[in-house]
Amino acid sequence: MTKRLIRLLPDGPPGAGLERMELDPEDFHSPLPVQHIHLAFEDPALGVTVGTWDTTSMQEAFGPYPGDEFIFVLEGNFAMIDGQGRGTSVEAGQTVILRDGMPLSWMLAGYLKKFFMIVDDPDTPTPQDDSAEGGVIVLDTDMRPDDTDPITRSVSGAKQRERELFTNAAGTMTVGLWDTEAMTTGLYPFPYHEFALVLEGSVTIEGEDGSHETFGPGECFFIPAGTMTRWHVPERLCKYYAAVEPKAGD
């Protein structure tokens, strides 16, 4: 398993880009779209996939949604439609959570591109839900922790706050809002898989080999569990995160 910090790139790796997908007409209510994907990370034991995906106009067939998904929309907009035709719209720049097993269908006119993390654990049965209620959770991009959120302290003494926003039915995936004051950590193994979207401030993350990456507002990264990292936050960092605990022995 890859254990390195991954910067998510809208156009995929330089020189490689996104790969065109083979599609099944039975998966669509519309004519076949053109779709591309780049998988930046996979953990088959947990059913975790992370990457970039795009599509032209389409509507998918209805069915249980395949896994819990955390999405940051890069371009375009779409709606998730239930069996009664009721939809939840999502726009570029928004973050959304889709619940496993919900009877939903993607519908969009025009081009769409997203970063995503899907958790579809092969050892966890898909929930059987007749209603799509609560299956689409659009997060407010202006949300920030406040005085109602619990305060903790880092090893360096920085004040930190966290608000949990979602836990999947299997209890394996958590989405939340987290911020910290200025801090510098030691070099430690990261305890879980994490997809992060920076909302405010910046962070420089250093690897075991001395390499480092800096991320600011609107940028996304993924850290596989066990990756050695040192975090430096010069002033403040606020982020959304989607975290998945690794299985024992990973």
C-alpha cells in the first residue's frame, strides 16, 4: 500500500491525466456520457478509493448508492434525484456526503468534475433503504468551529477544535470540521486514512524523506494511514476531513 502524502490534482498526474472509463448502457437512463477517472489511492481491504472523476451530461439508473462518498465539486453542478423526482442540487465549490445504500440517481446537464473518496467495505452489507431522506448532505463552505465545539490541545500546546458532522452506518468513516492555531508537530505515523479540504489558512506537511507540500484554501490532499508526517501551521488551519480507520494488521 502506498504510504505517502498525495496532492489531489484536477487533471490527474502530469503527463498521464485522466483515463477514459468503459461504461455499461444499463447503468444509465440517458445516452452514454463520456467519463474519465484517475485513482490516486486504493485500499481494497477497506473498499477505499480516492481520486478525480469527470463526466458529460447524464442520468444514472436508480439503485442503492454503492458506498459512502465524500465529494468536493471542482466544476459544474449536479442533482441527486430520488424515486419521486425530488432532487438536491450541488454546485462547484461545494462539499457533499452521499450515504451508502440510498436509492438515488445522478442527474446533470453539462460537464462535471470532482475529487472524491468512496468507502465501500466489502465486509459490510449495503444498507437496504426505501427512502432517500438524509442520503445527501451538502456542507456549508462557510462553516467554522465556534465556542460550542470542544477545545483540545495538541502536543505543542496549540488550541484545536473539532465538530463531527457525519458517521456512516458501518461506523468506519467519519466526516468533520477541524481547526488549529499555529503549531509544529513531530514526525509521526498518521493514524488513519484522511481526505482533507483546506477551508482557511495553510499547512506545510513534511514527509519522512524531507519532502514537503504546502496547501491553502480550496486545495485537497490525502494521507494514507501509517504515512510519516510532520505538520507546520504558521497561523491557523481549518479543514473538512473524511477519515477511515485502517483494519487491524494494516
